Amino acid sequence: MVPTVLVFAGLDPGGGAGLAADIAAIGALGGHALPVATALTVQDNNRVHEVQPVDAGLVARQADALIDTCSIDAVKIGIPGSRENAVAIARLLRQLRAADPRLPVVLDPVLASGHGDPLGKGNALAALAELLPLATILTPNLPELHAIGEIPCEHVLVTGGHGEGDIIVNRWLRAGLEQRSWRLPRLPHDYHGSGCTLAAAIAARLAHGDGMGDALEHAQDYCHQTLAHAFWVAPGQRIPRRILHTH
């Protein structure tokens, strides 16, 4: 069977981030995404203009239908959209973990868009607090890491794209101790959905059964390639080319 990733994220009608990014990245790495919409958004490749959370009961029913039918090999969480949705997702995760205590859960702790636009209703940190203890790995950038503070999950991949210089350093922490770092050349453009792509790729590799170190290695290499081959749909941020064609 093809490994599946249950995905909770918002719908980006521009196709750059959220569910669109997750579906493409997971599929490109040989998995199958089971996408549950947590929010509807009004956005383009640069700005988020409006976010409307999906009703928490509907979020739960979307996921329940999948959990009742499909084998779930990993979970990836983007924006919950509201604290009520985060509570509903946390309940579903506890249900899944009761059946499979080792189920990997990848949490991309998106607090705002790259331009600072809010991505849900209410306090994003409060919503995140419901999910942090249930995550296997968190993928914050530097501003998100500082905003969250103490992190209760075992694994953290701190991405360094918001730092300075020509080299980006990503650091893997386990129980607060650095396990490994990766040095990647900084690419020359701004990108829409790079964090979604990375987190989805990690989830896909974990769904395949990779150990954490291998999953992080493969996912970062894939994500960097999607950015190196990114394309324009409009002026501004580029879209990662998640389906990489070879000739």
C-alpha cells in the first residue's frame, strides 16, 4: 500500500502553500495525502487577505471518515485556523495514538504569513499550545522558535532562513540537544510555501518508515531542490516546484 499522511491545513487558492503544497510534496515523495481543510483563505502568492476557519465539528468529521477507513502512517499539521480546531485535532491525535503510540506527527508552527498576516482567528500561540505536546517533531523558523519558548516535543528542526548571510543553517535538536546541522546555500528569491513543503516532505519520509535523521536529510534535500527550481505565477514570491520533472 502507498503510505498515507493525514494533513490538517488551510486552503490556499493560489496553490502555493497549505493543502496544495502538502498534497504535491507528499505525492512527489511517493506518499498519498489525506487532506483535511481547517480554514479557507483569501490570498495570492504574496499576501493573506482573509482567513475563515472551518467549523471545528466539520474538521473532526472530515478526519473521522478517513480514520475509520484508511491506515494512517503519519500526520502533518499546518494552521489549525482556530483554538477550537486545535482542540478537535488534538482529540483526533490522541485517538490515533491510542491505536498506534509511535505514529509520527509533524507540526509546522505557522504563527503568521511571511508578511505578518494572521492565519486564523484568535491567539495563534494559544491554539498551538494544544498541539505541541502531541507532536513528534516541530519545524519552526527562528522567529517562531523565539515566540514559542519552551518546546515539549522530542524533536525540533530549527530552520535558519530568517538569519543572515549566504549560508542557511538548519539545526536538529532532540530533547534540547543539537544532534546535527545542515548548511545550505541561500537562494536569491522569496518563496511562498517553503515551510509547508519541508514539513510535508518530512511527514512523507516518516510515513515511508525512515528514521528521523534520514527523514530530515531527504526532506531538506528535496525542499532545497523545489526552491532552486521555483517558478513565477505573478510578481513577488515564487512557488516551489514540488513536482520535479526529469528529462
